[in-house]
Amino acid sequence: MKLLLAEDDRIVRITVRDALEEAGYKVVACSDGKSAMRAVESESFHIVLTDVRLPSHSGIEIFRHLRQHQPQAAVLLMTAYADSDDAVTVMREGARDYISKPFEMEELLLRLGRVRQEVE
């Protein structure tokens, strides 16, 4: 299962990437929206896990770009702003789930597991 991870916080990105790889995901990790957009255009993903707020392009922009290039990919958003109107809007547009930061890795893996079952 190939997953795109877009997270600008280096420590979070590395921690999440390592946990996902240990859980069996093949992870492409990006530190900003621009590199995530390029990845969406050049590689195919089953799941995209993106922070809502990123440098250069937001997670919302990545989600909408993904809808055009890979509509079959499932999207899970991470946000430090649980009451974010952005997260609610994107959920209405078809994102599968969102998780509030900070989160427990077990919770993230559980949510991703549910999404994984839907896309397999």
C-alpha cells in the first residue's frame, strides 16, 4: 500500500514515516506542499496523509489537486486546528477522515487501517 505523507514538521514527518513503514506502508514523505504536488503528478498513491497547513501549498490544495489526478486515492488530513472549517469543508468534498494534532500513533494507525480497508 503506497502512501504519500505531507508534513512540514521534520520530527513529526520522520516519526510518522517510520511508524507507517513499520506498519507495512510504502511511504513517500514530503516536507512541503510543492513537493507533494509534484509527487501526486508523478506517482500513484493509495492513500494521502497530509497536514492542512503546509508551506507553498496547503493540504486542501493538495487534496483538490489529487481529486483531478488520482480520484481513487483516499485522503486523511492532519490538523492542529480541530475546529478548522477547512477540514470540515474537505470532508464534505470527499476526504475520508481527519485527525487532530497532537495525536497518538496508535490512533493514526487505526484510522489509516480503516481507510486502507476501504481502498483495498
